[in-house]
Amino acid sequence: MPYLGAHMSISGGIHRAIDRIKKVNGKALQIFSKNQRQWKARPLDGNTIEIFKNKWREWGGYEIAIHTSYLINLAAKNKEIRKKSIYGLIDELNRASQLGIKYLIVHPGSHGGDGTDLGLKRVVNSIESAIEERGSDNVLILLETTSGQGNSLGSRFEEFAYIIEKCKYSDRLGVCIDTAHIFQAGYDIRDEMSYKRTIELIDKIIGLDKIGFFHLNDSKTELGSKVDRHEHIGQGKIGLSGFRYLLNDPLFKNHSMVLETPKGKDLKEDKRNLKVLNSLINY
Ligand SMILES: [Zn+2]
Ligand SMILES: [Zn+2]
């Protein structure tokens, strides 16, 4: 059965995210490696890294993914922003590597009106530059599926296939599937037929072996809305059935899946959503 958890705040120190995930009994975690709305951050010091790794071990060593800063736009029209984004990605790769985290989740980016083709080419170039500058290690870059709002890339599976195929370092790339985003992009998962068709499409176009991580969110908006609004599990337009197929699919029984749904400081919403998800698992 899949490992279920949530995105947690690193407020008070990066290790505090592990305290929070333990509090809701989660078995998968996503974090930001720094304030996600600032370019600059202090480098991680040895002490911080050690505390984090010890806590991680105590928790059980479940999978942790870093979600990169929202400022990063690998497809940016503006050259300066693209350059900053490449350095931003390098910094995130460094931090992931220092913390021993395997997955780095990044949005493909926004083409700023220049069109999908040019946008995708820039994404490939930016990733190649970052990997060449950073050198090789074990961190995998997972490109996240998006709802396709405005000029953002990543709402069609073909776009991921293109990036992975064209990139010189395709073995360093994978995808993160967000249930709300694919639904908002027009891929239905609400009944068995549509769920199976969507998974078949991912398999045929990208390859299931490229899926590294999942975001489990219900959607406030309709199928194909292209508007990204997260809702609590079962309370949105996807509803419980889609999550039931995904959670019981043997293809993903060893995958880690995290919530990115709204919550307060006491985390009671996460507890409730995790309870709902667990109740859908038949085995
Ligand atoms: Zn994201
Ligand atoms: Zn979203």
C-alpha cells in the first residue's frame, strides 16, 4: 500500500517538518528547502543537516521530497530570470544532496507568451545547464504536472515526454503526478474507465517508471478548468472514487503520496484527510 503523508512547513527549522509529519502519523513528506518566496537563503550548516538526518532516521526513513521555490521559472522569457532560475535549481539540487533527499520537484515553468514549443526548449536547456554546472549525483528532478493555467507548461503528458526525451540527462528526470492538476488539465480519474485511460496515457506517453512521487489533492474546480484550486479529499470535483482507484492500484503500492490541502497550525485537516485516504484502501 502506498506511503501517505503531507507537505509540511519548515518553520522553526527544517527538522521541524519531521516533527509535524510524525504528529499526523504520515509516512511520506514534502518540504521546501528554504523560504519558497526568496531567491537567497543561508547555506545549510553541518549541524542543521545532522539534526535533520537523525530525526529522519527516528521517523523511519520514509521518503522525503523537496518542492523547489515558486520563483524558479526554467522556461522564462526573460533571460535574467532564466539565469536566476538555473542558479536557483542548482542551489536546490545542492540542498537536496546535502540533506540526502532523492527527489526534487519542480514546475516546468511558464513560457510568458512565447508558446509551448519554445518554452519546452528553454526548460530542456535550463535543466541541462543546471546539471552540467552542478555535476552528477543521485538527486532526481521530478517535473510536476500542472493545470495549464495561463502560459504554464506541463498540462499535457506529451510535454513531459518531450522534455525527458530531448534532455541529455534523461536518467536524472522523472515526473510528479498531482491528482488535482491532471484533473484540471482535463485528465479524468473519477470512474474506473477514465482512471484506467489516464494511467494508460501516462504509461504510453511518459512511461510509468518515470513517476517518482504523487500529490494527492481534490479539486475545487471542474474537469479541464485549467484553474488550480486544491480541495480536501472527497470534498471536491474529483470525489472519493478517483482516489480509491489510485490508492488500490498495485502499480503504485510502493509510491509516496503527499497532501497539499489547506490546513491550520494544529494539522487537524491533515489528520482528517489522511484518515479518509486510509479508509479507501482495500488491502
Ligand atoms: Zn507544485
Ligand atoms: Zn496546485
